[in-house]
Amino acid sequence: MEVQLRDPKIVMKLSKLGSFHQSKLSFLRSFLKEFKNWKHKKDLFELDENGHGRAVYSLSQNNRTYSLVCFANHIKDDERSDRVIATKWDTAFTLHDGVPTKKDLDRLYNDVPKQEVGRLSFKELTLSRANKSLRIFNHVVESLSKGKQPDKNKLMEVGYLYRTTAVYGSGKFGLADRFRIKNRDEICGPFRLEMMLVYLVREFTFDQVNHIAKQKNPKKAVALDLDICRNLGIGNSTGLGMAPFIVNHPTLLNNWILAREISLKKIREIENIKDNDFKLFKKILKKSLKNISSWNTDSEFQKKKIFGLLKDMEKLINFINKDFNFKGKYSFNELYLWCEKNLNDECIEYIVSLMMEPYDNIINPLIKKMSSDEEKHFNIPTQKNIENLRNILENNYSEIIKIDFSKKENNQNFWFISKNKEEPRLADRYLDSGSELEQPLAIARDIKILYERISNKKNSLSIGKFLMENNDLRHVVRRAFISENFPYAEIQDNTIGSKLMPIDMLRLKLSFFGAVKFDPRSDKWLRICMFQGAPLLNDLKSLDDEWIYNTLNS
Amino acid sequence: MISLSEIDNTVKRASKAVGFSWGIAEEVGKSISLLEMFGLPGLKNLNQYFKAYKNKKFQNVSLISKTNSSKISYCPIISGINFLDQVFTLNEMIEIDFENVAFPILFIPFLSKSSEIVGKKIFLKIDERKYLLNFNHSIFSNHLDRDVLEKAKNVKIVFIENENSFSESEWNELYRLSKETFVDESEELKQTAAGAGLTDND
């Protein structure tokens, strides 16, 4: 039986993309699998009694070493801010290519804590900073220094000791350009170096908290229980800076979504599900109930989503227990079709992720196809003609070209780059100034303009000749031809409409990172958690791939 | 050191700021980072061009012919983009001449990309400076100064047919040498090689 890939016009709607969850394809899970056999070392740990100083952690294999360089600084409580406009942080990090020399460390000491206003070199690969979750951090230090373990319930409310507020890579602030490292097999998957940085930062947070407690009370202090450590991740505050990424990298976006869609298609095409595979699916489904119940948020929007997800999961479990026969033919297909008919997107997409769990044989080859050499697809095929372009627009953008952009609500917002922080922002076109400096992120509107512009052009006119008079639409002509070969390259929604929920764009990207515990703080930024439940560096060799569904004591 | 990714982004934004469309600005960003990667003074030339762009008029060629001349200097960006867009037609012309091109270094990356697209090396002569553009993989030149070149009187572009750069006898000499690594096969081994024992009409 052949199952069709899901229609991009449905999958690529923002409300659907905003319901995606982590899966076996997610980058932090792939990263751990790919690096589990690498040697790890704490090369330097020079912190004072308050935990301030420098440390270096490394991962090595054969002749390759990646080193996390950490700087922990004193900052006043009123200087601590997760906003991107902050200028001081509790800690600052960079991932250095190789083993840093003393000279490198001194250079980095001057620049890494400055973050965006510092300068890095081609020897550095990623850059980040993090702030303490103060009440959790202090509670842990207090408890450990008194010889006690911290209150688990308190820890689980937050889920981490530190949260990062940005992780930069790919040539920002002088960091190494992608072309310098793109041929390295071990980091060919997307965002591997960013994941490595965050994972090693997590290890540093445990060493630092233990160190401070020990310094505070050398005789009584105990180390943080390893099970507790495993169930603490790294938090992250993420805002609109992340949203344009998925518009600006169409082939990469396609490759992420396509991997997910091919996985689902192949799983639905399995004729007979093995007992063990279905058992694993059911086991993780049940574990998920407990795990999801630990997702805390004050956001009404997210509370509704979590509540709906839990309700739908119970409905699904009931169905599986009472009416579902997994021994029938193509039973995952049957289950998926039942989900589509009876559940909401949030749960459907959660189940899609869960269905992947038993199938390393399907997922692993796809993980290798999730990167993209974007330059290869940049040139416009100018020898093609208007007929080709019109067909692409009518086939791939059929919903988009129906949008009426003469209506105010469909034109409500515009994307711009903030002068203060050089970060993307969203503003109201009718209330805020600056729309004349709009970024080229209103793809739906510009595609519609392109469609109207070619309406009276001859089919035989070449794209090269069309562009001579229409270079103002060059950016969308390029995109249209990309979408011809990359069906999931384009968001099938209006990114400037009044109903836009920017966190849907963030959520999509974060789900591919492998983030959990989405906690929206508004419709424009949210907090998440990464690596919660993940093995520690010392456990990495015996990695259990189900770690992400663990909760403390489960 | 400023990374190529920073150059790409900043140039893209600067190009939009001086008045180019976003689609063209994207091309300029990639082109300048390409020039810098090849070690040619892209950023320097672009900076000077944008200063001149604010006060002077430049010619925007649209349909490129075999010979192109104008009293007003050609804009290297629009000319470059038009060249790229019309490259399949221009390839048929083999040789194309421009007179009076402003900041011609900025024209180079578009020709370099064109070389990749049509799969032919391109020979470029900017007055006395010579460049060989190799499928967008490398640029070979007799001129390595990193100066700003404000204008070129004559720019000649030649599409080079895919032909050997060596003679047949030079090739044969080398091939004979390579054969010295081969081993004579015994009769028995010949009998068991792929296809042996079958007629080819089965």
C-alpha cells in the first residue's frame, strides 16, 4: 500500500506547524546519539568561592576536539535580564574549535562576556550566554551546603538551573563561517554545534552549583544527586529573532519537514506492526501523560493547548485499549487516520512524533538528509518561462493567491530590524512607523503581487526577460522556483496578517531543536527547556534514546 | 575578522538602503562575499560605488548585446544581474564587449556565477587586467592589487569552449606513464572475467 505524503497546504499552515513536538528527528536527540562515544574531559575549572572564574570542557574523537569555554561573572541582581537588550550575564560561553591555548583563553576572556559587542575569530564556532534561575540556583546551593538534596517539586516547576538567552553560530560576530566546517562528517546535521554548546553548558551548571555549595560549607556539603541532575535541563528564552529564520531558509525548512513527512508515510506503510514496536509506542504514550503533566505555564493559550493535548491523549489511550487492533494490517495507518478524524492538531502531531520512536531504521537515514547546501538553490532558472512560473504559483501557492491583501487585516503587520539590537521585530503597519523599511518576509503578499503581475504576460516570455522590468519581485521569483523542487519550503500562511501568532513560527523551529515545556510569555516570546532528562556526560556511552520522556523518579 | 556571513548580511541590507530591491540586494550580498572569499576587494569597491551612487547617475542596461556602450557609466550591479539572467543567450554570442563600466570589480562575481551556470570558463579583460573565471570555483588573474577601480574603458567577456588546454601528444605521453602501473593479466584470469563464456547475442 502506498500512502501519500501529507499535503504541504495543510502541513505548512502556521497553526499546524505551531503544534509540532520534538521527535527522534530533533537535533538535540540526534546530537547525543552522534556524540555518545566521544571522549569528554573537564580541562580547566578555576572558579572562586562564589563560582566566578573560567572553565573548559571538551569532546574529542580521533584528531578532532571541540572545547566549551565558560566564563562565570559577578553581576548584580538588578542587572540580570533575559531580554536581548541586556549587556551583562551570569555566564558567557563559546565553543572553540580545538584546544584553546592560554592566549586564546585570554582573548576570549575579553570578548566572550561582551557577547554581541565582542569579536570572535574563525576558531570559535558558537557563542552564548546564560542567566541563573535565581530562586532555583540559590535553593540548590543552600540545600547542598547544608548536606541536603533540594526540594524536587520546586526544581521540577522550573526544570533548570540556568537559561540561555541566545545561542549564535554561522559567522555571527566573527565566528567561523559555515563553509569552513561544512565538510566535517560529525557535524553535518543542522545545529549540531549549538546543541553541543548547550549540552556542555548544562554540565557546567552542575559542577558550578556543587563547587559553590562545597566552598560555602566544606565539611557538610553534598553533591547534587545525579538523578536530579539528569532531570534538569537548560532553559531558554526565545523571541522574534528566531522567527524569520524559517522564512529565510526555505530549502532547509523543506528538508526538516520532508524528513518528518517521509517518516510518517513510511510508518503508515508498514503492513504488520511487530509486538515489541507497538509495546514501545504504548509505553512511551503512557510515559508522555506524566511528562506532559509536568509542563508548567501561566499562559492561558498554552494551558488550553496542554489541556487539549492531555484530553486527546486519554481519548486515544481509551481507543487503543478498547477498539484498536494493532495486529491488523497497516495498523499505524489506521491509528493515524483515526487521530486525524478525532483529535486536534496538537495531539495529532504529538502522536506523529511518538510513532517514530520504534523505528530507528526509518528515522536514522532521514536524519542525514536534514541539512541543506542552500547556495546551490540560490540561482533563478532564468531560461524558464512565464508558463512555468504561473504553474508553480497556481499549484504551490493556490491558497496564498486567494488572500485579499486589499483588506486591512491581511496587511496589519510588518517585520523590521530593530535599530537598538539589530534583531527582527513585528509592528503594526497602521500604528507604528517604519513600514517603508519592511523586511522581505511578507512572502504571501509578494507572491500574490507576482501572480497578478504575470497575469497579462505571454506564456513564452523567459524569466530572464521578465526580470528585466520586474526586479522588485526577484526575491519571490527565486522562492517560487525553489518551491518547485522543495514542496515544504514555504509557510502556507500570511505572515503579516492580524491573526498571525508569531510563537507558532518559534514553536516549529524549537520542536526541531528538541525543546520541550513550551511556556509562552506573550504571543511574541516564550521559555522552553532543552536536554531535561538527558544523560549526563558520564552516562553518555549508555544512552537510552527514550530519555526525553523521563520525569523525575519515572 | 569579519565573517563572510556578516559581509553577506550587511551588504544585503546596505544595498536595499541605497535603493536596490530586496531580490537584487540578496544577489549583491552573495556576490560581495564571493569576491572577498576569492581575495578580491569587493567590499572596498562596493563602499566607494555606493558613495558615488548617491550623487551620480548610472546606466542600467537591460537587454545585453554583443557590444554595449554608453556615455553614462554602466551600473556594475544591474549589468551583472542582467548578464546572469540572460546568460544562456549571451553564451551563444561567445564574445561580449562593454564600454564604460563603473566599478568593474563588482561585475566579476556575476560573471563567475555565469561561468558555473553555463558550465564554461569565462575570460574577462578589464582594460589591462585579465581574469579567468573557473566555474565559480576559482578566479585566476594577472592583477592582485586590492585597489578601488572606479571605471573601466573596455570590458571584454569571452565564453571559452570546453576544450583541452594541452595537446594530444602531451596527453599520450602522460597516459603511457600511467600504464606503467598496470599488470598483464594471465590467460586463465581473462577466461573468468565478467562476460566471459557468453555470447553477447543472448
